[in-house]
Amino acid sequence: MVHLANHYQREPVSTRDLARLQDIPYQLACKLMQLLHKTRLVESSMGPNGGFGLSTEPASIHLIEIVEAIQGPLSLNRCMLRMGVCPRQKACAVRAKLSGLQDYVADYLRGITLDELLPGGAAENKTNGKKTGRKNR
């Protein structure tokens, strides 16, 4: 996604190029792009010069969206996904602590946008107080 952000509003990037540049298997790159396309984070174009690009500007894509597009809802443990998974769920002290940690991680990821990961992007402005990607706790 960072590579696509670097190419925002330029030529599409092929899955084969993404796989090679990110040093991941081609089939994995295909699956990831399929998931990202399904959630409309990327758009595709067909043809010999086709490929993928971001569907919206990098500043409006949050890391939580990317994580959830690829792995589904953020969950530190399966008992956090829904009730009834574990018979001890309602009274579990560990689940209560995990819930707080899960909320913190989700908030943290919601506070970071893709443009902050670009060289010279919003992340460098954090030190100047112009953009805070995270909540202080």
C-alpha cells in the first residue's frame, strides 16, 4: 500500500511488479490485492498497462482499514470477536484486559494514515506538532 501511495494518481502498478518490489510470492500479492480491491481501498485497470492504484488519496486511508481488509476485524483473541465463543467469557479477567489493549491498538491504527508512511509525508510533520497520528495515553 505504501508503494501504491507513492504512485498515487500516476500509472497503475502491476501485481507482478508489486510482488517483485516487496519480495513476496506473486500468488500472495494477487490475494492481497484481491482483498484490498474487494474493500475498495484499491482500484484496478485491465490491459497490458493495467494494474492497481489507490482508490482515494493516501491521507484518507487509515492503517486500521488496511489491516481489517486483509485479516478481518482486529481481534487479539477469538473470544474478542463475538459472545459465546468461550463459556468463561463474561467473567474472564484476561478478556477484560485484552479488550482494553485491543481498543488501544485499534485507536492507534485509526490514528495513522497511509500518507504518514511516505518519505517526506505527514509523519515528519508530527515532530512539528502539525499532525498527530496517535492518541496519547
